[in-house]
Amino acid sequence: MIFLDRLKDMVKSGGENVPSIKVEEVLLRHPGVLNAAVVGLPHAHWGEAITAFVTRRPDAPADFTEAGLIAHCKAHLGGFEVPKEIVFLPALPMTSTGKIQKFELRRAHQSLYERG
């Protein structure tokens, strides 16, 4: 299987290149996910950490959690492709034509992994 993704959307994590579109496709197959975007954010150990931003479906079960979504990803992706963190948002930043603005997600969450 070949995944084509924009070079700027390729996540370089731990020496591996991970196409964000591959992770997004797996996330979007989960029945609780309405929309998803995957970006690489700076990480001291991994270089970039695969980070998923997700919006929930209005009918998503109350027990729909990050842990459940991570388990879903682990069942369908290689270990190095699984997001390090999943951030639930009420909405993803979009252009007027409906394209997700990944640069806005990167900018707004740049320091996510700078925990001390």
C-alpha cells in the first residue's frame, strides 16, 4: 500500500517518516470521530511527536476517550505510527473552503510536549 502525503505533512518521529494521512484515515474509521488532523510537534526525544487533533461525533458514546482511540490506532497502525497524544477539540481550524489548517494546529500547540 502506498500513501501519498504532502512533504510538509510528513511526520519525522524517531527516525521514521510517518504520513499524516495514514494516521488520519485510521482515526476517521473510528465511529466516535467526526474529523481528525495529524501533525508533528517538537519533542525532545522523538524529534517530532505524532499528535492527533480530533473532533467528536455528536452521537459519540460518553466513554469515548483518548485511551480508547489510542487502542484503536494500535490495532491498525505500527507502533511508531501511533499518536503520542490525542487532543480533543470542539472544532478544527478550517479555511473558508473547508480545508483543515494544520499550520494553525502546529502554531497553537507548539509547546505541548515541553512539560517539565
